[in-house]
Amino acid sequence: MNFSSWPSPLFVVDVEGNGATPPDLVEVAAVSVQDGLPQPEATRSWLIKPPTPIPPRISRIHGISNDMTAEAPAWSEVAEQVQELLDGAWICAHSATVEYSVLTRHMPSWKPAGVIDTLRLARATLAGHRGFSLDALITHTRISLDGVAGTRHRAGYDAHATALLLHNLAGHYGSWQDLAAKAVPPGMPGLSTPPEHEEQTLW
């Protein structure tokens, strides 16, 4: 894999919500990827005060409490910053349909260049493997998370871990185009698949 050929900008993103239906954002993180590797020093992260409180059962999952978001800005105060960063960029996430749908709902005019799903990529790459959660894949690939800042289920930590998983899985492919063909979910931007042949019109 020629990592220098990867698109730029490329961000691995992760979002955390408050458990509402549909969810309100409480945290967004974006880890920049350059030459195939995450750049943790360039990570952008936003803690957000949701319009409704975070239930205790949700706080127990991601560790974000109402006290932590009490002085955080509302989404309307950070939306422009997030969209400015991600507009026109490729994004990657584990089970990317979640991040894509949540971010699209919060930023209706946002248009990424493409979407890479490491869950979809892992299923194509590791056929026969049983567990495809982020934790299971990190264990299976023996990726070291030593030095990754934060804790599991916080947006910055999970985005960094997903970036390392992307780098690992990319080693199975010869080019970005080969990887994208397996990793872009149907109906999402980033994959142009013209028909192999055009049906001949009879006159």
C-alpha cells in the first residue's frame, strides 16, 4: 500500500451522544490521518452540552456526565468549526453509518468527499473472523493502544484506535481505490462505480 497516495484531508471521526432518539451530540472528535497514520497532535475534539440531560445509563458507557458538559458550548456554538474542518474531507469511522447519519442530521449542508467504514472493511478483509466490534478487532490484530490518550468510549480515544485499525487493514490492499471499493458503504459518497458496459440501445 502506497500511503502517500491516500486522499487528504482524511479524518477518523467518532461521536458520542446522550441516548435520545435521535441522539443529540455530547462529544465529537476528529483525528487527522497522514501517510496512513493518525496524527494525535492534530486531533480536534469538542465537548458539547446537549439540549436534554444525559441519562445515567448512557454516562456509564462513555463516561461523560452532565457535570462535565454543564459549561460546554451548545452544538450551535461549535457547528461551524466542525463543518469547516470536515467539509470536503474523507471521513472514516467504525460502523460509519452512525457517524455519517448523526453528523449529516446536525450539519445538513455538510458534504464529505467520501466515507470509509472500518467495520465493513474488516468484514471484507478478515473473512471467517467472528467478532467485528472495535475491541474484538483491536485484540485480533494485536494493535497496541499504548500511548493513546483518553479512555475507551470517549470520542478521541475511539477515533485514534479506529485510525490504527484502518492502517492495519490497509496493509491487505494494493491501493486506496482497492480499499475504498470494500470500505465505502452503499449510497455514501466516495465510490464511483461506473457500469462495466453500457447497454446497447437498439434503434
